[in-house]
Amino acid sequence: GENVEQHPSTLSVQEGDSAVIKCTYSDSASNYFPWYKQELGKGPQLIIDIRSNVGEKKDQRIAVTLNKTAKHFSLHITETQPEDSAVYFCAARGYSGAGSYQLTFGKGTKLSVIP
Amino acid sequence: KAGVTQTPRYLIKTRGQQVTLSCSPISGHRSVSWYQQTPGQGLQFLFEYFSETQRNKGNFPGRFSGRQFSNSRSEMNVSTLELGDSALYLCASKDISSYEQYFGPGTRLTVT
């Protein structure tokens, strides 16, 4: 099955700086890569996603890049703000057999933005 | 549209008991997936239901089961609870024509 590795596990940045979180995946057939933000006491919130036929996608201060050859994708947050502090998860949609697909998640990155 | 709702939000159970958790998906979403989230293992896939049928299942023992009703609401059941079942149980729904999956707030289960 799919295996997703996420780094770093913790990340501290000064307010206004950029933050980058990286993930690798094992299944070359995986075709969809979402990123989720989880705040304390809440469920994961979908913040951006990318499909395998696209190399980069941006949404205001957030961008995701995908390198299919190397099987890795990254989340970039620019001009970080204290409200960006949360745990971020990457995921990959891979084939799980019998015509089914499922999301496999990385272990998460705890991002702290220091005012 | 209202988001995914889960009830109850918190539960405390004793080892050996069973528990039922409920999930109401976003209106119009017919696919519901369940995940277990723990500090050590992260987010792990339990199962997915679509049109009242289990489409996919993760690597969890048979004590974990689920079902989906005709209105797409879903329940999951854990029987013979163990201490290791303490976790946040998350439900996610999606439109079958899309890849985007949206999570509810979760049910925090504590087994003592």
C-alpha cells in the first residue's frame, strides 16, 4: 500500500517568514495530494490540494508543488501569521485494491509561528 | 451548507464495553469515511461507505464495524473496547464525483 513520509515533525518560524513542509510518497500511481490544517480541538480542514497532472498550485499565501518523478510534494506558506500555528498533514490518494482508493496521511507537522 | 457533524463529541467508556459513534455528512455527499487519530499512529483509515455499502476497509480488527443509512448518515461501532482504542475518531464526507474530503470535528473516545 501507499506510504507517506512527512518532514519536519515540528517547525518554528518567526512571524512574516516562510514555512515549508515536505512529503514523499511511495506509490507512483497516486494521483491526488491534499493538505490539511488541524487546530486544537478541531477536525482537519482541507486547505489546498493538487492533482498529479499539475506541478504547482497557489492560493493566496499558500502554495503546493508536486514532483512526480521524485515522488514528493511540498506545502509553502509565505508571510506566516500567528493564526497559521497548527498541525499540518499531507496525504496521498492511492489504489488500495478491489477498485478502491484511499487517502494515506503523513504523521503531521506542528507549525509554531512566533510573534 | 452545514459541515460534517459528529455525535457525541466526547465519550468515556470502560474496557470491555461497546460504543457507537454517529456521523452526518455534508448534504449531498454520499461517501463517508472513518479515521482513527492517535498521537503515535497519526490518522489511520478505518473504512469507507457509499450507498449503504462498505467500499473499502483499513487494517483494523473486526471489533471495528460500521454502517451507512439511506440518508447517507453513518455509524461506527467498536465492541469489546480496549485501552488502546482511546483516540479521536474522525468522519469525513465527499461528493462521489470529487476527490475533496471534508472532516467533522471528531469524537474523542477515552477508554478506562
